[in-house]
Amino acid sequence: MTEIRRTTRVSITQDPERGVFMISVAAELAEMHPQTLRAYETKGLIHPRRSSKGTRLYSQADVDRLLRIQEMTAELGLNLAGVAQVLDLEDRLEQARCRAEEMEDRARELEVEVARLEALRRELRAEIVPYQRGGVVARQVDVQRPTRIVVERLPSKASASSGEAQDQREQR
């Protein structure tokens, strides 16, 4: 009899900015001494989160940044001041990219709005009657005089017997 083995695969996604590693774990992941991480924090190269009790908590993004710092110092020969400038420029470049994407999104929104307003303008232009100077009316319907309807009042019974109504009709 063969035994069927079932396995369940669990996938966990975490925010790369969330501080989850204590200093010893982050140092091991970055292959550095914990004191080096403290020195980088003092120099402002890295900014780990802090727990409610003040323990440094490093995120995956922090570990990636530590690896980047190590690459620049060991392989490229930069000193920490140069690393700080490179990291600052990289951060500013990323902010500029984000801002450019926001501006592109806004430009697309404005293009849609302009198209909507142009369609509305064309629609309204068809309904608007142009004004012409000199008292000339744009539509023939506006110059036609209404037909005059004459309404004659009939005299009441009391006034008809006295003959007054007869006199009034004759005067007209």
C-alpha cells in the first residue's frame, strides 16, 4: 500500500519596509558585524525602525541597502562620504521618478478632461445663436410679429337693458 503525501505550500508576502530583523539577524544577512550596522546608523546611511522597547528592527529594504553599501565600499572603493552621496542621489532619483509618474498620470487625466470639455463646447456651439450687431436678429422667428387677437366683451344683462352697451358699441 502506497502512502499519499500531501504538501501545502504557503506563500507569505511582507512589506519590504517593515522592520522584522533584529540587529544580529540583519548583520548576519548582510554579512557584517553588528557594530558596523550601528556605525552606519550613526553616519545616517541606514535608518532602522525601533520597537516599542527601543530595539532596532531592520527591514528587507534595510538589508538590501546594507548590501549595496558593502558593494560600493568593497568593490567600487568608495569611502562612506561617497557612499552617502551616492545613496542620496539614488533616493532623489527615485523620488523624481515617482513624481514624474504622478505628473504623467495627471497629464492623462487632464487630456481626458480636455476632450470632455471640447465635446461639450462643440455641443453647446450648435445650440448657441450668434449675436449680430446693428439690431439684426439672427433668426427669422424673432422678427415675426404675433398675430393680434381682438377680444370683444359682451355687455352684461343689466347694462344691455339700459342701452348703454349699445351706445358704447356704436362709438367704437
